Amino acid sequence: MKERIITAICIIAAVILPLWRGGIWLELLALIILIGGGYEWLRYSHSFKQWPVWLMPALIAAVLVTRWIPEQYFMAGIFLPFALIWMLPIFIESMDIEEAFYCLTYFTAFSLIYQTLGYLVPGSNHLYLVTICLANYGSDTGAWAVGRSIGKHKMNPRISPKKSWEGFFGGWIFGTILSFGLSYFYVGNINSLLNLALCLVCPVVAEGGDLCFSLIKRYYNIKDFSNLLPGHGGILDRVDSLLINLLIFGFLYVLIV
């Protein structure tokens, strides 16, 4: 427990400045999450240990480059690496088509996430990330508290035996109230309609996102993606549902702003 608390304090200390100031600090945090999370994602490919030494850095680099491609060439910058990744099993004997699809999923999902992070950097937009985090982790906390105390009706025991519908609605309510209430102090600097939409939607998506990553861990029969963060697992264990909420933010941002 002591180790878990110390790690939690370190995590909070590491994210406070990027959340509060945005800009270059948010860029650095995004790189840490995407590079570390990319490694944790890719390392569970069946033949990862037999991959050429250049392959994983190349896949991560392909993700990072996509955000900096000029807008008129963006689709070309997506098509080319997508096609090359699909063809990897032709040239790498240890890789089969299932692993190529796994890598394609990584490239597509993480490229979209990194593209979305670009929306959060200019001006006061990093404050949207504060709302997302409050809604996301407020939902986690509320779902855990309510589910533990009165949870009886299981959501999906096939994937997560401990999650209940009571916890789901408790998390939704708590995440919405927490994010909407605290965003009062900065909502004047961002789009209030988008902020309200995030307060309502992100707590729900957080529960679904957690189940999505639970499916991955169940498929690979692992408890955590890594032991990088003592007592907390890996980077993906901490930001699993947050990553999917970033994709939802990107969708809402394009739609509303």
C-alpha cells in the first residue's frame, strides 16, 4: 500500500504542470505516454522477441510523424505506413497476419490519439484535458465506491466480474458532478458547450474504455501491461480509459468548435 501511495503521488506531481500550463509541458507528457504506452502495447505481440530491432521504433515513429504532416498531405501520410505495416508479414517470417492487424490497430488508434492531443495544445485548450481527467477518474472513483457498497447487478462478468450497473451509474453521476462543478473555475476560457458535453459523455466512455483494455489483458492473460509504475502497473493501466476519452474529445471538438 505504501508503494502504491508513493507512486500515486509521483504520478500526480508529474501531470499537474502539463494540465495547468499546457504547451510544451503537455507535449512532453504526451510523448512519454505515447512512447511508453506504445512499447507496452506492442510487446505483447506473439513474436515480439523475434522482431527486427528496428521494427518497434519504426512503428512508434510512424505514429509520432503523422501529427506533423502538412494538412494537404495528411491522408497520404496515413496511407503509406498503413500499407507498409499490412505488408510486414511478407518480409518478416516471424510475424503473421494477426500480428500485422494488431500493429495496424496500434498505428491507427495511437495516431488518432496523438492527432487529438494536438487540439489540446493551443491557447487555453489544455483546460479541456482537465475536464476530461476529472470526468474520467471521477467516474472510476465513483464506480468503485458505489459498486463496492451496493453493487449487485453485474455489467459484464465475462470481461470484468467486479463491475456492476450500480457502479456504472454511480460513476457517471459522480464523474459528471465533479467535472462540471470544478470546471466552473475555468470554463470562461473554453467553449462551455463542449465542456458540458465532456462532463456528460466522458464518465460513460470511461467505463467502456476500461472494459476495452480489460479485454486486451484478458486475451493475453496478463494482470498489468507492465510494472513500470510500482503498485499501479504500466502506463496503459493508468491511462486506458483516458485514451478512448481523448478520441471522443477529438470527435466532439471537430463537431462543436
